[in-house]
Amino acid sequence: MTRPPIDAVVIGAGAGGGVVAHQLANAGLRVALLERGRDQQFHETRHDELRSQRTTVLGNAFGPDDSHTRLVQLGEDAEFRRVVASDGAYGNVAACVGGGTKSFGAMAWRFMEQDFRMRSTYGAVAGSTLEDWPLTYQDLEPFYERAEWEIGVSGRGGANPFEAPRRKGYPMPPLPLGREATVLMQGAWKLGWHPFPIPMAINSVPYMGRPGCVMCPHCVGFACEVKAKSSTADTVIPRAVATGNCELRTQCTAKEVLLDSQGRARAVAYFEGRTLVEQPCRLVVVSASATESARLLLNSRSKLFPNGLGNRYDWVGRNLQGHAYAGAYGLFGRDLWDGLGPAARVALCDFNHGNTGLVGGAMLANEFIRLPYLFASGIRPPGVPAWGRKHKEFMRANYKREAGVQGPVQEMPRWENRVYLDPKEKDEFGIPILRLQGKRHENDFVVAKAMVQKATQWLRAAGAHTVWPKMPGKGVNGGQHQAGTCRMGVDAKTSVVNKYCQLHDVDNVFVVDGSVLVTNGGFNPSLTILAVAYWASAYMARNFKAGGRTG
Amino acid sequence: MVSRRVFVGTAVAAAAKPDEGWKTLTAPEAGLLEAVCDQVVPEDDTPGAKQAGVIHYIDRQLAGPLLRFRESYRQGLPLLDQAARKLLGSPFLDLGAGERTALLERVERGEAGPEAAAFFRLVIHHTLQGYYGSPSHGGNRGEASWRMLGIEKHMHEGHQ
């Protein structure tokens, strides 16, 4: 079946795709926004810890379901293991309208100036494809601002002395600190460090038609019951649809981008339910996440691109990155738990850069509320058994007296860390399933150890009587912070897209999601993905005017 | 004569059929598993796994999202019983509470082999899920764990 031609097809209704769809629709282009998942509502998943995005033991609340599998190599010499979508090793980002932003923790960070210039700041790193971005913080600054004001971010401008210059503050004041963050804030001051309230894509007060946060404990991993969380599903996507120019098509799985004889994209082939559909268009935007966008490009083979669209030099799917979370847990002599979400409220950026002898670093923040199973299954100091009477006593005595501090250590990109198509096995639509391969760079563990030390110091200064470390695992990380697989760059031989997220080889195909991030910063990446999406949309709107020839 | 092949097949099929009142477990499996779960979260002055109905969580989920672990239970539960006979000379259910604890500590250390240790780790996780997760999945009856932690008022499913 072939649909009537339109201007643009955006594949994936997450952070990047949501923004692009809105901006193009605003510019008058006729847009189809494809999403393989559904437009999920709160009542479908409610507050069920065992089916949250963070604890997926009974399945992914926001998709995909466990009929989806990948083959993952856990460790460089290990066998590939088949994992279902709710297994942590699968590297899932949510598959629903809003994508990861439907259930994210909503920390809304700007990367620092050095994060765009890692190679220039630190020099070459052996075994890493560390590189500068082709754009700078200054290029992106107005688009960070746009993301903060259009999506809705609460925070205090100027509170973080290490932040790069900003022209404007946040549209909303920060959320209250809560008991745990207050204690940690005081601890950091004792050390002479610079703590501040975390900027969050959560309304602290009513904003743009959505209410303020009710501070329930079920925040990270859950859809927000009152829609105070600034998901693209509740902000830019409804606005895109309201223009009359954007049609949101859910349960639509893209199969491949089709080219004309000149090597330009002419249509997207996708499944509407089970029916294969061709949607002719003059602009294609791939925003399906770092793993799935790479998969779609690799599956879009043609005479001109026998190894996948934009993959002439074997860079599609390479440099898969996440974050090497490291930090510490501490037990206190009094209750810190106040039942108020999101609980992650205090952070500091003293150790993102400028650590003597280290390449990179991380923002450190206190943890989101630890729900009971997550706590029971993984949080206990060495010496406390995993089960039995002593474990139960530990739970009872300490559940409300624990605080965790950790940070997303900026991973050194490795060319060997990658996703690629399995040569034989296909999913229910006949699309090859993914293989994930690789391991973390040794530098990640060096930096992680340093962050463990800082977190330990912080917890001790705040009054913890028992502190123990949290170190990252060794395997490749394609989880919720997945990035890097369609690198942005100047040289077509060592990157996939240019600084406007446009394929070097095909001028009407763009990739707009975490895939294009050259490096992933020492921060949660969603605000940067949103800012890059505004930046790329502005370029597209200039170059693909409404009313142009379609099909 | 029934050939050995057919006989074995029938025996497996018979063992795989749940008993009345259960979705996946046989009555003997349920009896043994419940005793193991109650070791993972024992009763003291607050309810243990048995009182909190953790066995119903596992039984129900093995027919749903945890279906892929069903075979692990089929094969793993006999391993624990064999470990009891081999290491302590009695079936698991004939052991006293202290002996059960001591046995499972030895299983955890690998003294009954890697398969038994891996299976016990699985039971630990499923028990903690049933005990600390939402009552809507069959365990945590009366919000036993949430009351124990003093957080039951915060754990409601939503306002709407």
C-alpha cells in the first residue's frame, strides 16, 4: 500500500522526534510522526515498581514487550547471549509516544563547554575514538534555552558555578529539596564543594497548561500521574498535532528508508500493524534511539549503499556509549526518607572536568527514591546477606536511613563498541535483529574509582556512619542513555552526519536523537538531545520550505 | 510394555501439570518452594514470605511474564531437595528451621553445585519481588512489607 505523498516522515516519537515533528509542522510542512509503541496513559501502568522503566522484572511498562530479543556479548571474549527486551542487557529505551521522556527521571542538564571539545581538552586517548563535536556549546546555547522554555524545566539559573554561560534563567523555580538532599547539601558545603538543586524537566509550578509536581515517590521509571513531568508526549507532540500539519501514527514500525535513482530518499517503508506501507516524502528524520536508528539505517540497503544507508565508511552503529555510573551508598543514624519524590534533588559539578590526571569525570547527584524491591535486591553494605533473617532486619532498620550519591561517568567512545544486524535472525516483521558488542574503555574505571572516592567523601561529610562503593560493570552499555552510533562530524570518512544531523551522503535524511552525540557528557543526555533537535529543526525548516514539491 | 522413552515423557508431562489451586506448580513443588521462600524472608515479629503469599506471586508469574523461568523451577526444586538429602541426610521439608538456613547457606556457597546455587539466587530474587512488590501481583498480602517498612501510605497505585 502506498500513502499519498507528504513533506516529512519522522521516525520515533521520543525526545528528538517529538521536537522535530513540532518544529516542522509549525513551519508548515505536512509531517507523519511514526511511533512503534502506543500513546500510553497513566492508568495502564500506574505505580507498579515491578513493571517500571527502572525495574523491569515483569516486563517493560513502556515497551517493547519480551517478544523482542537481541544477541548481546557480555564482555569482549564472552559468548553472545539472547536477551529479551526487559533484560537490562538488552539496552532498551522506552517504545511509546514520548519515548524515554515518558518515564525518565527528568534531570535536565546542559553539557559543559569542555563536553563538546573533549579531544581538544584532553588530547588523544589510546583505544578511544574521542573527538570534538563539530558544533560548540555557544552554537547550541540558544537551543538549550529553547528546550528549557518550550518543554518546561525547573531550576535556579546561576546556582551551578561550573555551568557554561547562559543568557536566561529557567522558566520555573526549583522543586523543594526534601530531607535527604538538605542533609547532603550541608555535607557538600562542609567540604567546600558547590551543591545546587538539580534542574528538572518537571513543573515545580503550573506551566503551559500542565500542573506542578505533587511530589509522589513514583517518579523515575513511571509515567507522571498529573503530567507534571515534561515529556514530549505531553508537550511538543500534542502541540505538533494541534497545528493540523502533523499526524501521529502509533504502532507503526519503520522497516527501511527507500531511495530514488539519484540516491535521495523518496519514501519510508513501514508496517502499520501488519501491513507494509510506503509513505512517499521529501524529507526523512530518523529519531528511533541510538540502537534502533542505527538498525534502521543498516537495514536500508541499496545499490548505492550496500552496507546500509550512510554507512559507506562503516561508522553506522559504532561508538555506542552510555554512562559508567559510579558512586557510593551510605547509611545514616536517622531517617532521611520523607516519602517525597523525586528525591534526586541535589547535585554538584565540581568533578566533571579539571580532575588532575584524569580524562573527564561526572556530575554527582543524590539518587531518586529507592523503591522497596530495588532496595531489597541490590542495596546493602558488604557483609549483609542477600536473604534471611539478617537481611530482613537490615531492611527494617535501614530502608529509610540510606542515601546514595552517584554520577554518570563520561565513557570514552570505542569504535569496537557497536550494534550491527544479525546476519540470519529476523524479528516478526522480517527485520534483522540487533547484536550488541563491546566493552568499556579502561579509562571509565579509572574515572569511576575517582568518583567513588568523591561520593564517599560527600556521604561521610554529610554524616553517614557506613559507606560502600558502587562501581560500573564491564560490558557495553546501550541502556537509557545510549548514544554515539551515528556520530556527528566534519569528515564523511569518520562520521555519519554533519553538524546539522544531515547524512553526509544523502541530503534529505537526518538523524536526530542520541545517535549523533559525539561524546555523551558527564550528564543525563535528554536536554542535549532536545537542544540538538531544535538546532537541527531550524536548519531543516530553512532548507525544506513548506509547499515544496513532494514525492 | 511401555518403552522407557514414552514412560519418561509421560512422567515429565505429569510433573509439568499444575495441581488444583495452582497455575503452574504441583502441590509438592509448592510445598517445597514455600518453605524455601520462607527462608529468604522469614517470619519474626512481622510476616514472612509464607504469610505474605509470596508463593502465589511466583506461581502466577510463572504462567505470565516469568514463563521463561518455569523450566528452571521444574529442574531446580529437585536439586534443592537432593542437596538436603546429600548434605544433611534428610528431605528439605524434614529439616528444622535452623537446618534449612544452614543448608541454603551451603547451597549459596556452591556446595551443592553451580546449578543449585544459580537456582537459589533466582528464588531469592523472585521471593523479594513477591514480598516487596505490589500486592496486585499475588504477593505482599496485606501490604505486609510496606507496613513493615512504614511506607504503606506512600505506595498507593495512584490518585486517579
